[in-house]
Amino acid sequence: MEKNWDPGVKKFFVKILNSISLGLLWMLTCAIAGIYFQLGFINGKPIVYPILFYAAMVTSLFLLVRYLYKIWQKD
């Protein structure tokens, strides 16, 4: 089945799948760190941990978007 595909279409689908999988991985990682490890909440611990967590979350989102933008701009 794969041998009859146009190489451009295959590259396009790989880009789509990579974008979706990286986005879901980022969301899952942030949700696990924020909820399961309780880094997103202030529960009697220093305020520094949630601030660092949200700063790392925003920074990683920026890097993910920049990476995806570069991938989609290629060829």
C-alpha cells in the first residue's frame, strides 16, 4: 500500500502526525507535572515552585511552537 503513495503526501502526513504527537506529549507532560506532582497548586509550600512550573511550561510551549513553525516552513 505504501509503495503507491506520492512522496509529498507521505511527508505531509508525517508532519501532521509529528505535530499532533508532540503537542499531545507536551500537554500530557504539563498535566502530569501540574496535577499529579501538584506543581501547579499552592498547598502550603513555597510560592516558588508554582512560579517555576508555569515559567517552564510557558517556555517549553514557546520552544514547541517555534520548532513546529520551523518544521512546517521547510520544503
